[in-house]
Amino acid sequence: MSIEEVFSSKGRVKILRILAEIGELNISEIARRAGLNYATTNQHLQLLENFELIQHKKFGRIRIFRFNEANPRAKMIKTLMDAWAINKSESTDE
């Protein structure tokens, strides 16, 4: 896995941010919030899951995805996103 593969797509970054902020969501809700279609969202989710940045659980046919807080790389990405959001809000306050 390379960091370029994860961050080379706005869609993947949006999905990571959404899951880091909100917690658990199904694929349709992730797609809606990210502004992506279902197939593209599914592809991004598979790649992010292969990198162990997210996880899913199944309830019948429904898959619920969540940020993988147990993965050190995922934790670092969340810290980066949180810091970026803080810096962005500080710069808009001025």
C-alpha cells in the first residue's frame, strides 16, 4: 500500500473524512454524502478496506462501514484530518 493510492482520489478522501466524522454508515448514505454513485463508492470502499483503513459488518444484505480506529495508519489519517479541520476553522475566524 502506498499513501499515494489512498490520497490520489478525492472520492476516497471524502469517504474517509465522512466515516471519521460520522462513524458508521451504509454504502448508500456514504455515496449520497460523498456525491458519488453507488458503484464508484463501492470500489473506493473495497480499496480502503483492503488497506485496513475501514471495516464493515453485515446485517443480512446491508453492509455498515466504519473507520478502523484500531489501525495505526487510520488513526494518523484521522489526526491529520482533525488538525486540518481545526486549522481551516482558525483561518476562517480571522
